[in-house]
Amino acid sequence: IGGLWLFARYFLAPYLTSPESAAMLANHPSAEWLRGEKLCTFRGKWHLSWSVPMADASYYVPAASIHSFLMFAPLFA
């Protein structure tokens, strides 16, 4: 469920991303590790990295940190 929720940010990006945040993302990279300006894969020295356009995180749209939370929350539950 968490993966689908995070994956939905890609499809919601054209509808929920404001023009101000799109302009800011073009000038300053996002603090989220997966979010980028366009859909692209980069090859580094040790691993691949991805750039995925995503909707802005809000109360209803989770940030990419939902991935880490859902990895450890079941352990503590």
C-alpha cells in the first residue's frame, strides 16, 4: 500500500504540482532523494539513481520518507 501511495505521486504530479514549486525545483534540487525535474535514470560509480517528477508532499500526499517508515513500522508494531 505504501509503495502504491508513493508511486501515485508520479501520476499526480501534473495535477498537484504548483507552478511555483516547479520553478523552484528547476532552480534548486529537491531535498527528497528520489524527486527530480524529469523521469530519468543516472549511472553513478557504485549504483543507479533515479529522478522522478512527483507531486508536492502535503498532508494527504506522503513524502518519500514514507518508504523508510513503512520498512520499520511493522517491526515495532
